Amino acid sequence: MIKFTNVFKAFPKGGLGLKDVSFHVAKGEFVFLTGHSGAGKSTVLKLIYADEPVTSGEVRVSGFNVAEISRREIPKLRRRLGIVFQDFRLLEDRTAEENVAFALEVTGAKSATIPARVMRVLTQVGLAAKARAYPPELSGGEQQRVAIARALVNEPTVLLADEPTGNLDDRATRGVFQLLRDINASGTAVLMATHDLDLVRQAPYRVIELRDGAVVFDSAVDEAKDQAAGT
Amino acid sequence: MKLIFREALLTFRRAPLLSALSVTTIAFSLFVIGLFGLVAVNLQQALRQVGERVEVVAYLLPGTPIETVTQSMKDIEAFPEVQSANYVTEDQALARARAELVEFHDVLQELEHNPLPASIEVNLKPGFRDADHASQVADRLKGFGFVDDVRFGRDWVEKLDWLRRIAAAVGLVVGAAFAIVAVIIIGTTIRMTVLQRSREIKIMRLVGATDGFIRRPFLLQGALKGLLGGLVAIALSFAACLAINRWLIEAAFFSREQALGIIGFGTLIGLFGSSTSVGRHLRRV
């Protein structure tokens, strides 16, 4: 699904974003990407959705070789992914349903099928009643749900979430996190970058920790090692 | 296609002030070109009218038989440069002199015999009304045995040629300068629109929009703004022309083709400006 092999990322203005990062996220898996600010969490996600070029190493996502992806292929890759951000990134002058519909329209989906698909996904995130509301009329948690609905409407195989609860209060955080868990339970892999350790402790999911651009802990690998050492 | 139209028109609704500003900027830039165009059109017309007076006159030897003249006039009218040839008899020449030279009225009345020669007045076709062609026609006319002398006012025809060349050069340079300035101003205005929507473009790309999908509404919107700007510019030029006619001098307006040309130019600049602005922006995000 997502495979990083010896990935390095250097920024044009100097500085190393990622150092020899390798990991693999399997189909349907839920993975936390943790670490302090500047550890490289967002950089990992940006490499996955081809917002930043890979300096060296191999990044494979849903059959795409992202390190060598052409500009024309990038939209195709992104349509296979759902992306959610801390700041929601909604179009403020469009209603919730228009924001979600927009993600379908750009893919050239048949216009007759769009309203039903939009309503289905808004219902899934619990916002069907506020379909006609504009983002400024919604709470932070609700806006993030619209963003998640937009990410889900193209039925992605992977959902990338970059600090999705970073701007939310505790109650909204719990709601959004539960929604992500439900989405994962229905078969979509979720890679969630967060520095909220309370959230990480709440669920028995795999954790990959980054520090200064390098993977310093991967629960899948380290727990396997521990088990091997214990036997 | 419906989606492209919807997205293009949405911008007018979402950012009415900026859209109005773009259309106004395009309109005024084109209006300046329009005013310059009006000057050029009227100057060209004035030069054409003066050019119509370029005429080669062949004075005939006394006693040339009318049959010879009539026969030769057919040959002269067949010259590729010649539009028409007109035979003026000695009597007609004298009558014309009496009518036109009123200050010599007494002298002309007292003449015992007519001193004026008969002549053939040769008018040239448009495009041949310059010193070179007039001179070639004059040389050929001199070849007729009954022609005594040929005149075509070489000095003023040469001056007219020079005026035409100056007008063409100044028109080309100033017109090109105005057009370049208009392209820069319009391009900058459209770039502002693109920058205003940069966040939206970024989001569009994140949800998987292709460059073409993002670009098309901008192109349509740019072309529409150019078209509207062009229409406003023509309306302003027309108003200016009416004002000039009313208070200054009689001035001609653009032909339908010229007006459509200005509107088309506006549309093209709008399209081109949007294409480069959005293209440059897309390469950066």
C-alpha cells in the first residue's frame, strides 16, 4: 500500500528533512506517525501525496512509484488518496456539500451520480443535516468532518491525516478520531500524523516515531523484535 | 463544459470588485489603444483623400486630332496604374481657368486667342498614388508623339510619400508601445485574480484536479473579461468620437471590422494573460 525504502529528503534551502526512512503500511492498517514538531511527520505525508519530490530512495504508494512520478500522474495518485489537514483546507465560499462535490467533479465523475454520493458520505461523517452550511458557520470539529467527507468521497484506499485533531477541543478530537477509526474498520488504511500522545495511547494501533527526520521507533518492528528476544 | 462555465462565472459573483476592476483596467487600456486607433484611422483617411488628388497631366501639342487622342486614351486607361483618363480640350481649359482664377478674370477676358493647351488628366488607382508610380506613368505618357509635356507635381507627391511613411512608422511604434503596455497592465490584473485564488488552486490540486481542469475556467474567465473590456472600450471610443465631432472636428469612427478587431484583441489578451498567469502559478504550486 505505502512503502518507503531508504528515503532521504533534502530541502533546496538546506537541511535534511528525512534520513534513511523505511517502513511499510499494509492494506487496511491504522498507523500513527508521531514525533515532535519538525520531526518530519508532514514531510513523510507530503512525499506520499507527491507535494515534495523525493531526494533519494523509493516511495511506492498504491502502485505508483512516487520518486519518479510525472507531473501528469500526480492527480491520478491523489485521487487514490484521501488527505485531511489540521487547518481543514475547505473552500470557504462553498457549502459543505459543494466542498465535497468539488472533489468528485475534478475527477470527472458523472454529474448525475454526484449528489447521492455526496449525501452518502456526509451522512457517514454525521453532517447530512448541515450539508448546506458554509464552513464559517460550522464548528472546528464539523469542518474537519466535512474535510474527511471530502477525502472519503472518492473511496480512497489510504487516508492521510496530518494532525487532524490539532485545532480541535477534546470533545471534537474524540469524535473525529472515532470517525477515523470507523473509516479504518471499513477497510481503508489510515496514516495519521499526530503529536497527541493521549490519542495514541487510546488505541492499539501501530506507532512509527520520527525524530530529526529519522525513524526511531516502529511498534511493528520493535514489538516483533521484543517477542523474538522473549522466546 | 457546464462546469467550466459555472466555475468561470462563479468568480464574477465571488469577487465582484476585483472582477469589475479587471474589466475596467482592460477597458481603459484598450480605450487608450482605441483613441490612438481613431487618430490613426482619421489620419489615414485624410492622407487617402489627399492621395486622390495625385494626378498626372499630359499637355498635348497644338492641333492634335481628336481621333488620335481618343485612340490613345484607350491605351492609357489600359495602364495597370491608371484608374481613369480625362480629355480636357483647349476651350475647357480656358473655361476652367476663368472659373478658378478669378483674380486673372480681366486678363483672361481680353485674350485674343486661347494660349492654354489641351490635356489628358490621368488619375491613378489607390496603391499607385506615389512619386515612383506617377513618374513611371509620366515617362510612358511622354512616349506618345502628340504629348508636349507631362507634369504631376513631383515635389508634393514626394512630400505626401514622406508623410505616409512617417505616419506608418509612428503608428507602428506608438501602436506597438500602447499594445505592449496594455498587455502588461492586463496581464498584471489577471495575475492578481490568480493570486487571490491561489489557496483554492492549491486545494484543487490536493483533491486531484489536473492542471487542465484548473486552467480552463481561468482561461474562459480571462477571455470573458477581455471581451467585456473590449466592448466597454469601443463604447468609450464611440463616446469620445461623438464628443470630438460635436466640439472639435469631424472625425470618422472605426469600421465594423476594426471595432471587432479591438474587441478580439481584448479577448485574446485576456485569454493569453490568464494562460500565462495561471500556467506560471501552477508550475510553482
